[in-house]
Amino acid sequence: MQRIGVFVCWCGSNIAGPVDVERVAEAMKSVPGVVHSTTYQYMCSEVGQSRIMEAIKEHQLTGVVVCSCSPRMHENTFRKTAQRAGLNPYMVEIANIREQCSWIHKDKEVGTQKAIVLAKAAVAKVMLNTPLQAGTSPVIKRALVIGGGIAGIQTALDIADAGYEVDIVEKSPTIGGRMAQLDKTFPTLDCSACILTPKMVDAAQNEKIDIISYAQVEKVSGFVGNFTVTIRKKARFVDELKCTGCGACMEKCPSKKGKNEFNMGLNNRTAIYIPFAQAIPNVAVIDPEQCLKLKTGKCGLCERVCSAGAINYKQEDEVFERQYGAIVAATGFKPIDLDAFDEYGYSQSKDVVTSLEFERIMNAAGPTGGQLVRPSDGKHPHEIVFIQCVGSRDTSGCGKPYCSKICCMYTAKHAMLVRDKYPDVNVHVFYIDVRTPGKNFDEFYRRAVEQYGVDYIKGMVGKVFPEGDKLIVQGSDLINGKQLALQADMVVLAAAIEPDPSARKLATMLTASMDTNDFFTEAHPKLRPVESPTAGVFLSGVCQGPKDIPETVAQAGAAASKVIGLLAKDHLVTNPCVAQSNELLCNGCSQCERVCPYGAISYVEKEIRGPGVREVRRVAQVNPAVCQGCGACTVTCPSGAMDLQGFSNLQIMAEVDAICK
Amino acid sequence: MSEALIPMLGVVTAIRQDTPDVKTFRVEALGGGKCFEHMPGQCAMLSIPGVGEAMFSITSSPTVKEYMEFSIKKCGCLTDWLHRMDVGQQILIRGPYGNGFPVEGELKGQNLLFIAGGIGLAPLRSVINYCRHYRQNYGNIQILYGSRSKDDLVDYQEILDEWMQDEGIKVYLTIDRAQEGWDGHVGFVPSYVEELGFDPQGKVLVCGPPIMIKFTLQSLEKLGFTKQQVFTTMELRMKCGVGKCGRCNIGDKYVCKDGPVFRFDELSELPDEY
Amino acid sequence: MQGTAQLILERARELMQSGQIQRVLGWEKGEFEHDPTPAFFESEEELQNFCYNDYCGANLSKYLIAASKLEGKTLVCIKPCDSYSLNQLITEHRVNREKVFVLAVPCPGMLDPVKTEGKDLSQGERKDYLLDKCLCCKGAEHKIADETIEGPSLDLAPEDRFAQVRELEALSPQERFDFWRGELSRCIRCNACRNVCPACSCVKCVFDNPNSGVSSKASADDFEENMFHIIRAFHVAGRCTDCGECSRVCPQRIPLHLLNRKFIADIDELYGEYQAGEEAEQRSPLVNYQTTDKEPSDALKGRG
Amino acid sequence: MQVRQDWKPKIVAFCCNWCSYAGADLAGSSRRSYPADVKIIRVPCSCRVNPLFILRAFQRGADGVIICGCHPGDCHYTSGNYYARRRMTLLFKMLEYLGIEKGRTRVEWVSAAEGAKFSSVMNDFVQTVTALGENVKLEDLRCKEPLN
Amino acid sequence: MKKIAENRLPELYQALSAERKLYLPLEEGGVVGYGLYSPEKKTALTAPSTVKSPKELFFPQVEGVVNFQMQGKNIDILPIEMPKEDFVVMGVRACDVRSFDVLDRVFLSDPVDGYYAARREHGTIVSLACDQPQNSCFCEAFGIDAAAPAGDVRCFIREGVLYWQALTDKGQALTDSLFGLLEEAGPAGQEQQEAFTAETKEKLQALPYHGLDLSAFTPDRLGELFHDPKWKKLSQACLGCGSCTFVCPTCQCYDVRDFDTGHGIQRYRCWDSCMYSDFTMMAHGTPRPTQLEKFRQRFMHKLVYFPSNNEGMYSCVGCGRCVRKCPIHMHIVKVIKALGGKKDE
């Protein structure tokens, strides 16, 4: 017989309001096996915990049920409490009577009855709990950062700073990401490249950091402290070690029709190219889609001009495996496709551009050399209309339901820069709300309006269409209550941002969850914002949610500190709630091995002894360090030989019984 | 109608930890006293609803009027449960079952040699204490008891405090392997039997693991004992206890009804299926 | 049949003489034509009682689990339909391929002693007397063989094995419920279906294991009847080769194969055609998936 | 069949720890109510749900059983919910084949972020099961009535 | 002796079932088994045999024994009411009637099994003589007269008439309760019976198992038979299923199990089979580890152990059910012939 103690938490009035906690505690007293049942205002408090500890000792409890908030909140707290009182921490079960009871049921009778049932189910389960011992597994002291934007770079720098090796895998030929494409940054208007490139160089020069550019993660296996990652480094047809970045090849390359990705396709580049002057690594790359040599076998000019002998048309993708203790996702964002927003005329006129395109136009290293000209005819514009919230805060289904957060500020920045450089240009901004919650943000916006005379119009734009060489912007001015039809030379759309499409595949590989918008989910939205729910996987930058540069950098540092905390450990305590094979029942059929996502199951031939049995059989064995405890094998096993500790067949059935009674 | 399968209620009034895996439970009727009378070597079905029911030999002597005792080794679902229960637990009991040792028949007036191994002492303890109670009815009493280690000797305290103190009772103890704090005999029961070279007279009552019984019998035969002199008690899976459920038979004999005590000459005529 | 039996016997004797095999797993003559028994033959002398006749419907593949543990190789007579079961058992490592010499024997379709009892077989067609499982014959081809004995095969266009499943599916839920209740209520839980089933090869069945939480020896009520058969069918889903033995041995003639065939039909429809035991080392559809698999809600759409 | 006025269905919801259980927590913290007839059993993954548990629930008096897991592709264990999807599809189709009302069983994918969805799914499921009435086709009478 | 025209049997059923439950062979799903009569059921009184024997009407496959309630350390024992409803079983063949003698030896011997005894007390057996014995039948070997079964009432059907003869007080009481439904058969009844017996005898002599020799199975040969090496071969293909056991009219092994209903514990007993792997399994093993021992137990029990304890009465009645139902055709007749030696040997 187990001796169970039940501890019902009031959680202040959170539980005690809608649930009669005393009645719950009273009802539990008559449940067979329960020898102690009590309540307290806050079980998770110091006092609450010490009450549990005292009761464990006084009543020689063999199991504890805490009726409180979600086990996702305090299961660990109470396990530790039990452990401090000398009880195995896995002899604790939580009945979730807050999130799944008191917070959703207003009727006190209903809530109380449900709480009693949930508590009984937890008791039924804990009666069958067995003391479990956590094992340990070693930590590989190397981190992987996926994405080489400002988030990834900062994370890698901070990890390296602490003395750990870290690899950055970047899918494009250079690190730098979106920030490298920006002209100025708000609200200080300092030059983006000027503050980013030193960091890029730092990363390149740091001997703890290995930048694996033009590469992608193909497969991730393993678990926290012990991931094995397969990386595919795409063939760039240029030997990274030999190339000096002199650029001679680019000058000679006859194929000049490649879209310049760095300039958002606003101009072209050669087939062999270096993305931008400060690229890291500063190494050329051949676009196989454009290269005549690779496509037709005829050309080879670049090979001839390359004095370093770096060109290698036969280079192939390189696939290799590396081991990491921690992985940071820093996959960043992209502006959404505007196909669904044809009313803004993006596809109809070259003079309707996105903000990021506008950023390149304004940039001295951009396609126009920093001259503000219309993409269609190179003429200087006189009227520019900015439209905000293009695809953001859009519940129609075409766009994104969330606020992209950075648009208000960069639009103010653009408007201000235009007015500063070209006072002859009139700037109008259509907005729904202007959101400026940040240090010096509102002041910045007010300067745009007050000092630079930017015309902010609260209202929606219904349609943008070309008429002659002008663009007509039809919109409403909500404040003045009238319909507008502005003639503009250029229209700039503040397109919503969305997670980079590569993130979805990566999330699957990492078994990290994503929300409906494909942003990575945090382990806890408030308390663990830089960790994913998957142990050992951390989040940095916009892949977790829209944010500006300082926030990104802050989060990057936070993620790095979490990684450092992990890598600082030599061993990790492993989850003992793993599968276990009862060799007496095992048929050796291999079905479980086939469903195990972690390859944790292997087979051995061994002599099996049991009641009336003594023979050599092929039986399954589970590697507890590798098993993550999903339980896929347990259902595949017809004989029930495979069971999951902590969630055993009998435990779950006992819960079912208690609930259905 | 009294129905054999319907148990009566008892209550556990004392629990003694004998060895790391053996506990002795004292069971009384709800109003005190014994649930039923029995003879040495007879058994009872104990059960806990929802856990199981199993046959156990009654280890206390019939001469004890206040209670019955059961020495139970932890080896399965029910026994695990019993080992975890507290005093005051009600328990289901039915019986008595089986023939028991012929203490008022063949054994009467005889020199008796008891040979037990491990938990095998449980059924013999009832006989030993019965014979001690009616000491005048029996001749010499010798007891040879062995177990794996000193800690595995069941009823050790009673052996030391009572049996060894009785005049005319000789107790020989042995353990399988030498251990600290044990200055007694070390060795297996069958070889100790030969070593002690008992006079092949009177009757022998043997109980213990099957392998021990097998070799002890050989040792006894070497010493000149015949099968007619040796008794043992059997253990097979039982469900009804009344010879109807069909599983505890050895040949045409039901252990629950015709046994559990068999004389070796009877047993050797039965198929070797136990 | 006599000729085939003779060919098998000759070959078995040769192999036994040459020491390549230790024993033969086949059928032993009964007292009558209709009651041969599966049997191991350890010597040439024992082989005198070997028979292979119209009533050798039993699937011998499951006996190879035990034979795999014996010394030496066992020659087994495998009919085309049995070969699927054998492959499946090899895939699941229950039978050691190395320990088995597969003698593929031809099958002209086996007769059902219940159908032939007291009948003059010269009257009517062979089809009328065939075991039900033979009416949906998977064909004359063996999926595994070390050696093949040639002989007559079943000359019959097989029936659509899913026809009855579809008929049932077309009924209303209440009609289906009544149908299955009527059938399953006859179950006496003799476990013949389970014990004969080559896919039910667990060393200990969950229903026999007192620690499984679901053990039961007899069905106490409707629920337990349903439970046993649903779980049994589920446990063999994706592994059942549709050998039909369960229905053949059921003393109450419950059409148990219709449960297994339902799973097969659904698997075929939802996850692509799959025949368990078609070849060794296949991945059963229940230990496999496609990211594009149908959602349960979509799969269950339609009919009430 | 006569449905008693005061009759409430018993619903067992198996929720995977990483998505749906968290989704249920979110439903709670955002105070999105659903009937108290729903009781949640936490499992590590939807692939932990054995058909035995589902039948057991019906045996013990459940009127509906719902399995909630991460959205396909989002499984914390990569592929658990894919296996669960096949198993449950086949099992539910078998139950339907046996004439058991298919509304009594359901699989839903609910992410940790979908508190609102969790609540609406549960409301809808309870409504469906309530309309179906008591589970009589898969009941075990022994478990329904108190002894003697 | 009484009689009633065969085409008036439904009236007889109605009358019999009016005041008590009537069980008789019914056809369902293509198989015949004893079932509770109601007018819409398809009766099969004259079917040569049923899949299961009528034993289940007296010794059900599953039957509650006693219930318990647990409260803390306390246990409440809640007894179950003994069966007390009168019922009639009709159409019981001679072999099955004899099976009750076998079961009585077990269940009515001290200590009496109350549940079985109550059903025997409340049940009236109306037997039906065989006019179409099957090829698998061998009741003759056990001295059973298929044409003149025992029972409380004995019936036979000849030329479209069912003849009815009460053999016991209980049978007489049942007969009396049928008022005017049955007519007096008169001396013609006797003639019909003689003719019937002669015809059946002829058919029995033509059966393949006619003359089955059981003389080798005597208690004094227990050891010899037990150790016969033929058991290995006989048992090697046995599936270890319980079909033979569960269709057998005399197999009476049972298991006692507890079921937790959630509201209390039901202790029930259910049929068990000595062929099952867990039948004698204990925590440390089983005395019958392989199918050989289990198989041997079943037949040794029927042919040697039981007779040894019951004045030579075999616990087989030759109904032939196991012969028909064994999935591998390995049954008691093959065993008898193999171990007893065929007559022509």
C-alpha cells in the first residue's frame, strides 16, 4: 500500500475562488491510499513547500499529489521539494486544478467536483508511480548557430567570448543578413553597415567561431548536449581558402543577368559575384544558373583571370556531420510576398517599392548609388506616398494577424531621410496607428512630423494605380473625414515581415514547435523567452517574433548566455521518464525500433529467464540517454513489453478509470 | 448456503519482519480469536479484493487459540501487497484446506526429524510447536534448518528463544555461505544431513525448495531412511482449494484436497509433475 | 494430390538423407481423409505417415517459431498463401530464415471438412467445398521458396476479398452494430483464432498477462467480446497477411477475417496498397507514415 | 433512446504535453471556458495513446474520447503525431465499422499557442457527444452500476 | 408416455416457456447452440449437436461469486444471490445428459458448489434421443444409450411425433404443468420407442468410431500411460487453444478472478482450460511448462485420473465436439487409439 499525501493549493483566490479547496482536500481523505490531505494558500511558496516536506516526514508518505497549477509550471518545483524531504522526486504528481479547472469553470460546484476528479486521477496515477533515477549524459562543448544575421553573429560572438567553440551556418554566401542591407538605423540614424561590419569581421577573426557560409542544416538527431547535425555546404565553385576577394573575376564575367539579391533584385550582378563589398567571407561565388561554363561548358573566363587559382567548376556540395551541445535558431525574416496585395499596384508599377527596396535605393552602395530616383525612369520623384501596415495586422487572411513592429519606425526614418536630403520632395504617410514604444522612438516620430513636415494621414489606402507616369493613391483621411486621391511619383509599401521560409523545415528537424505564423515558440512566453520547448534549442532574433535591432541583439545575448550555461556543464541529468523493455515479454519483432525517432532501441540475443522460461531470445533494449520518452514504441508493441516510465500503461489506465468513475 | 469460494473476514493484528523478504502476519477473526480451527500443515486461502487470492500454509500451531499466523515470502502481486499493508488491514480468508501432517496418526509416539530450507520452515513450524505443546506424545525432536544466509532464517528469534531452550529438542542451523557474525555451520542442507548422520528411525518431515527436497531425500536414503518415513508438503497453483478448479493435481491426487502433505512413497507413485 | 504428396515426400527423404535438414514440418495422416494434423517428422520412418491431401488447409508457418529454436534445419511445406505469413514472421525476426528450408508446395485449393461432411464430392463443383479462405486465393505464386514442387494450382477466379467488407460498410451504423454483436456474442474466447494466427506470435499475449491491466480469460460481457477482437485485430493490423486461419478455426464460425480485412481495406485506401508478407523486410504501414496522410476527420467523413 | 435531462457526458481528452496540454493551459490562462465534462490526461505525445486506453475509457463510462496532439510537422518528437494519426484513423474507422457512433472519437491538433482553439474544439466535441447521448454500444455494464 | 405432433412443437415451447425459462438448441449465424427460447428465435431441436454443450446452463462460462467493497483498511463482503429461477433445458442428447453425472461428481461432492447445485435444483432436463448420430460420435464407448437418454423427461421423435416420458418427479411435475397439451401415447408409444431404438442402434453400429476400445485406460496403468512417449508426437501441433475444453460437456476447470468495476470488486469465476499456458503458472514457474504436459493432463484427466477417483467413470461422454472442432484435428479419439492400441493391432 502506498501512503499518499494530497496538497491542495489555493493559489490565492485563483483556485480557492472558483473551487472549494477544503472540500477537495476533505474528499481526498477517503480515497484508499491517501493518508494525509490538506490545503494551503500558496503551495509553491517557501512555507507551502516546507509543509509538504514536513508531511512527507511525519506521515511517511510514499507519494505526493499537489493539486495546483499546471505541471508545466511547478512540477519541477514540487519534485525538488519531495527530494529535499527524502522522497524520490518522481513520486510526485500534479493535478492541474487551475488552468484546467478553476480558471475555466465559474460555477463553484462544477469546479469543485472536477477538481476532486482530477485529484483522484492524480492519486490513482501516483499509486503506480515508481521511484525513478535520473541518469546523466555528457555535454559536447560546441554550439551551432543557424543563421548569420545580426542575431546569429551576436550570439556566436558572445558564446565564443565565453570560450566555447561555435559554428555559424549561413545559407547565403555571406553573413550579415538583413541588417547588412539597411541604410541607416532608427532612431539614431547611424549607418547600419558601419556598426555591423566590425562585428562581422570580429566573427570571422574569432578563432572559436567557424563560419560555414552557403550552407544548410540537413538533418538533426540526438538531444540536448549531444546533437548530431548534418550540414550541406553548397558548392560555390570557388575555393574559399584560395580566393582573395580581388574581384577580377566579376569584372570579366560575361554573364551579367543575375538578379542582385542583395539589392532586392533592383539591379543585376554577374554570374560569379561577391554579394557586397564587405561580405564575409569575402569570397566569390558562382551562380550555377547563370554561369556559362557550368551551363554550356563554354567560357571559363574567370578561371583564366583568377591569379589565385581559386575557381573550381567541379566543386561539389560537401556534406558533413558535426556534434553540438546546443543549437541556436537565428533564421531571421523576409518581407512578405505582395502578390495578395495587388490593390497597391506593386506588380503594375516599378515605382511601387517595398521599404526594403527603398532602403537599397537610399543606400550609397545601392543600385542607384544612393540617389533617390524612380526605378522606372530614373527621374527624381517629387511626391512620395508611404503606406503602412501592408499585410500586418491583417485579419482578412491575406496578410498577417500580427504587428510587424518595426514598420512605423523605419517609415518615419525613410520619410525623415528623404525630407532631409531632398527638401523638395513631399512625403505622405498613410497609417492606421503609429506605434512608437521604445527609447527615443516617439521623439523620433515627432521630429519627422514637426521638424521635417512629413504629412501623416490616418487612414487606409484603397487602391494605387498608375496613370501616365504618375501613381494615383486613393485613400481615406479619417481625421478630416474625406476621400483622397493623391498623385505620387513613388509609393513605398511597409510590407509585413514573416519568418524566413527555411525556418519551418528547420523547426521540424529540431523538433521545436512553431506558432501558426511559423515563428518559433518559446518554452515560456514570459519566463523562458529565448529557449524553445525542445531542450538544447534556443531562439535568437526575429525567428521568434518581430523585433528591431537592439531587441535582437539583446535576445541574441540572452540566448548566448543560456547556451553558455548549458555548455558550462560537463554532464546533464537525463529525463528518467523513458521507455523500458520488459525482456520477458519482448517478441524481438523490431516494430518498435522502426518507429523510434531517436534510434534509441537496439536488439540483443540474450538468455531470458523467467517463470517457466529459459531460452535465448532476441529482445529490445532502450538506451535511456537517447530515448526522449515519446512513447511511440509502446503502442507499436503488441505484447506490452515496451512501456514508458512515468507514463506507464497501468498509470494511464488508472487515470482513465479514475476520471470515468 | 455456505459456499466454499466465499471467504470470511479476518483482520491483521500484527506484522513481523522475519527476513528481508519474509514477513509473518497474525490474523484474527473480526471479533477476536481464530477464523477457524485447523491442524498442523493445513493451509488457508488469503486474499485481498482486486489483488488476488493464494494458498498459504498456516504457520502457527493449532494450539494457539487466539490467532493464526502466516509467514509469507514476497514473490508476486498479492504477496507484494501483503508486505506493504499495515496492521489493522482486513483480509479475506477461507479454509482450512488440505490434509495436514498426521500428528495424531503416523507421527504420534515417533522420533521426529524436521528438515527445512528457507521459507520451507513455515508449514513445519506449526507441527514443531504442536509437538512441543504435546511433548509427551512424541519421541526425540530434532530440527535441521538452513537458509541462504543468517538474515534469511525465518523465525530466528523463536528458534533461539524457545526451541533451542527446550529440553529434548536439538536444533541444527546452517547457512549456504559463510558470513560475518555467524559462527554456526555453513553448508547446504542435504550435505549437513549426511554430516550429522541421523539415526534412520522415526519420521522425517521435509520442506523447502524442490531442489533441496530432492537432494535431502537422497541423503536420507543414504543414511538408511525409507520413503515411508519421510513426509513433505507440496505447493502448486490453486484457485478453489476444494478440488474442483482442476489445476493442482499431481496425477489423480489434488494437492489442495488430498495433500498438501504427502508421504514420499505415495508421492513417488505419482507422476513426476510438480 | 497423391502425386504432389509423393514428390514432396521423395524430396524430403533425399534432403533428410543428405543431412541438409533435420526434420520435416508437414501434415500427418489422420484417421480419415479430412483430418490430417500438422506434424514434425524427425525420421524417414516417421515420414511414412506424411500426407498432403485436399484437407491440408492449416498454415504451418507459425510452428517455425518453435522450430527456429531447435537444432538443425527444418523443412517446411509452404503453400502459396502460407508463404506470406512466413515472410512476415521472418521480417519480424520470429522465424530464423537460416533454420528453415522452404519447400514451396502447390495448392489446388483446400477443402472444408464442414462443407464436405456427408457430401458426395463428385456432385457439384470443387468451389462449393473449398475453405472460405481459398475462395479469395492470393494466387499460385510463392513469395518465398528454397525449392518448389510443381503441381496443380487452384483454377478459380478469386472473389473480391473486400466485397463483404463493403457490404457491411454500406449498412447503417445500427445494422453494422447488430451484425457484429450477433457474430461476436457467439465468441467463447477459446483463443483458437489468436493461437492459430501467425501474426499473434507474442510470447505473452496482453490478454493473458495479469500485469497488463487488461487480462481477461473469458468475456464477461459484450464489452469484453468487442475489446478482445478489436484489440486483436488492431495488434495484427498492417501485419496480417489475410491468411484466413482465424475464421477457419473458429468453432463458432465467426467471420473474424472481416475485421482484419477492414483494416487491410482501409490501409490500402488511405496509405496505398500493401500486402503484408509480400516480401521480407517490408515496413508495415503502422510503423510508417507520410506527412500528407489523411486526417482522421477526413478519413471518417461521409456516411453516418 | 431517452436522454435524461440532467445527463452530462464524460469526456476523456488525451493531450500531448508539448502542444495540446500547453494549449489547454493557455485556454485556462486566457479564461476560455469549456465544459467541465472534459477531463484531460497528460501524455508525452499523441503517439503514447494506446487503443487500449481509448477502449478502457469507454468501458469505464466515457461517452467520448478525444486525442489532441501537436500539428503534423510540429511534433516535439518529430514524428509521433504522424504515427498517432495513422493509428487513430484506423482504430476509429474500425469502431465505425462495428457500428459505434463515430462522433464519440476525435483527433484534433492543437498547438501551445491555440488556447482559443482548444476551448472551441472542446465545446464542439462536448456538444457532439451530448447530442449522441450515453455510450451504450461500447459500455461495460459492470462498471456502470454500483454493486448490489 | 405422452406425445405431441412435431408440428405443434411451437405450442409446446410456448407452454414450457410460459412459467419458466426454456433453453433449447437455436440456430444463429449458421451454428447451433443452446439459447433462451422466444417465439422469434429459430429453433433447432433436432439438430444433431450444438457447438457448446448445455453445461453452460448449469456452470456458466462467467459467473459472479461474491462482491467486495473496500473502504480504507476495511472490506465489505457483499454476497451474490444464488440462482433461484426455474428453467427447462430441452433437447439434451444422451451424451450431454451423461455429462451431468460427471459434473455432479465434481460439483456436488463435498464441499458442494452452491451455484451449480442451485442450478441443478432449479433446472429440469428434457432429453432427446438421437436418431442421427454423427460420424464423430462415440458415446457408445462409454456405455451410453443414445436412443434412451436419461434426464428428467426423455423424448424421442419418430414419424412426425414427439414422444415424452417423465423419468423423475421433477419431470413428472413438468409434465403435469403442461395440462392438456400432451396426449397419451398409449401402447403405440412403446412400439414406436422399440422401433426407434432399433433404428438408432443400427446407425450407431455403422459409425466410424463404433467399437472404440477404452480397455487400456485403467487407473492401475496411470504411470505407464503418463510416461508413454507417444504424448510428444500427439501434442506437438497442439495450438494450446481452449476450443476442445470449451465445447466439452465435462470439462469443468475454472479460474477465479477479481474485476475492479470502479465501484467495487467483483469476484467471478470463469471457465479455464488446462491447455492454456497460464493454467498452472506460479510466480516461480509451472509444473507443466510445455504443451506436452498440458495436453497430457487433459487426456489423462479424462481417461485415467477422473476414473481413478470416481469408480471408473470416464469424464468423456463421446459427444464428438472436440473431434469436430479441434483446429488441428488432434482429439481424444486419436489419443485413445494411439495410447490404447487399435483393435486390429
